[in-house]
Amino acid sequence: MSSRNLLTEKADHLTATVEEHFVDRHGLILSFLDHRTMTPFAPGFFTPEMDMMRHPTANYSDFGAYLAYENSGMCTGAYLCALIWQYRVTRDRAVLERARRTFEGLSFLYEVSQEIEPGFFCKFHEGKITEEMSSDQCLYAMVGLDRFRELATPSEADRIREIIGGIAGMWIRKSYKHPYRDRDFPWPWPPNRFPAFCWLAWKNTGDDSFRREFLRLSALPEVRKLPPFVPEPPWMQNETRTGCVSYGARPEHTASAGVSLDPLLEYDAPERTLWLAQLRLAYESGAAMIGEDGLCRGHCNYDLATGQLKEVEQPYYAGGRPNPIWRFKGYHCDVKSGHGVLMFARAAFTIDLYHPDLGAASLARRILDQTDLSRMLWLYDHKNQLPPDMQWMTHALSGDSVTNWLWAYWMGRGRSQL
């Protein structure tokens, strides 16, 4: 069977998987499931030492239900983009109806979030309204809504303008500050994440205040210095005692940078040369972590003397002990991951349009060829280095992985890159 036919079979299987297991009653796409049951982790599965995100301001009762919605804004936005590309390729009315249901899921989440404040878009942990919010959840939802506009009815288009303008306006009004998990004060989010919010809001609403804010942000040194979501080069963090530092960039950073920068390039935002340079840097930072097997290398050390990446030989905690709030943050070991690599592949198809010399589409095709549902888990402990309280992560199937595979596949089909 040809590679094209094998990819089509995978796409059909993954679509059926999403429709059967990941779509909730509101049309939202779930985040992390237990791959052994294809349902959220069962109530009581997580003991206190396994609850990796507990912190003083956390307000949830069951970590499995929390995880099921941790990235649902991102997953739902990604699935909507996948369905839009699928409809462009197939013109299948059933696909359009699924896209409309997914749009309605995002619209529902926005509507219930208004209980918190105008323009809010919450993390729907445990299927409940919360005061948790993150810039990436908003971004993927806004991009999905923007893409759906071409298929929307007039009333749906009005709703899209309302939501995108509302979210962007809320962040501007808050001066890009909002508490996040253990940061229970108005934490300043990186400003380089928000030019895309303002440009999308201007393109959808025509309100020139968004364009002015885009221009203000674009002039800031901290926006011009780095791509959104990408750590500072040489992408290092957490000094070790080995003469190396931990390599901090990851494929999912590339993915979120791509989602941020693509609307600026596609919709002809000012400073095009800057955004193109940032997109190249984002690609190079994440590609270094992808192995020949199509999985992401979980952690690597960066040798300060040679500039080379080296495997983590002995697991260690950065700082010598577990983080007291994010219990697993800073644990470095030689694991692999199928989580962010599919997000990277989707971004790589887009990056290839702007930087064909990088070979990004070729790498993206290889990743899709090498990946199926069994290789989309959060972690693969191939050297048995995870402690017992982290081993559940080897059973966590990510909705980000599945939806971004489909987004990458149908976008690649639609652009004749596959």
C-alpha cells in the first residue's frame, strides 16, 4: 500500500477516535485520556503524590477530570482547523457539520466564561467554569474561529467577531496580566504572545484600536527579541553539575510560535521581516529535539564547551529536589514524548511555505508516516528512569497529539504538501 493510502487510513482511524472518545457533550475536545480505557483517568486513580499541578490556589476535586480539560481550548481550536482543511479537500457535508458543532463548543465555552468577566475564556477543568486561563488556550481558539469564518453563516460570523474581539480586548484591558496556577498574583504574561491577538481582532472586527495596540506591541524590545513561546537562545535553563545546562526549547514551543506568527504573515501584518526571522528561529529551536524515530527527546543537556546536545545519563531534579508546587517540574531524564511532536509537524507544514530551504515539510511528512495512535502518548520511559509517581504519564494520551496530526494531514493535503 502506498504511503498516501496509509496516511489516509490513519486519518480515518484518528477521526473516528476523536469522534468516539474525545468529543464532550458541549462539542469541546478533551485533553488527556487514559489510553488503556480511552476515557478520562478514573476518579481516585491519582494519589496525592501523583497530582502534579496541585498548588495553593488550585480548586479542583479530582486530578483526572482536571486533566481531561487542561488543554481543551487548544484541542478544540486545533480540531476545528483540521475539519476546515478536511472540508476544503473533501467538500463532505458531514465534515462541515462536525466543524459547526466544534465552533459551537468554543462559543459555549466563551459564553459560560463571561461569568468571570467580559472577554474571559476559561480553562474548563472538570467541565466547570474556573478562573484559570492561559494565553495558548485563547490563541488556538481564536485561530480556529478565524479560520471557520469562511464557512460561517452571517450570525456565526457575528459571533466570531464578538469572541475574538472580546478575548483580545480582555487581555488588553488587563495589561496582559492574570494569575496562573501557583502565581496567584496578576502575573505578567510574555508580551510577544499578543501581537497575534491584536492583529486577529483587527482583521475580524475592523476596530482600529486593535491595530494601534498591535503596532505598540511590535515596537517593544521584548517582543522583537524572541519568537512567542520560545525560550531565549541557546534555549538553556536549569544549570546542572555536569558542565552542561538543560536544553529548554521543545517542539510544542515551535508549534505555538507558528500559530502566533502565521496570522501575521498570512494577513500581511507590518514588520514581515521580523516575523519571518522569528518563525525560522522557532523552527530551528524545536527541530533539534526530534529524533530519527519521530518522537521528541524528552530532555537533553546542552554542552557549553561544544554546543552539542547530549542525552541525560542520570536523572536529576533541577535544584536538587522536586519543585514543591509543580511536583514534577524540573525532573530531567532520558524519556521520549509523542505529545508535542505532532504539534510541531503541523507547524512545519506552515513554516515550509515561508522558509522552503529548511526542509520543514519533509520532516513533517516523516513524522506523520512514523506516528500512529500508539505513538501519541505523553511520555515513553524507554530506559525505565521515571519514578513511580510519574509513570502514569506513560498512559496519558493527548488530545493535542491526535487533533494536530489531523490538522497537519489535512492541511498538507490541502496545500499539496502530501
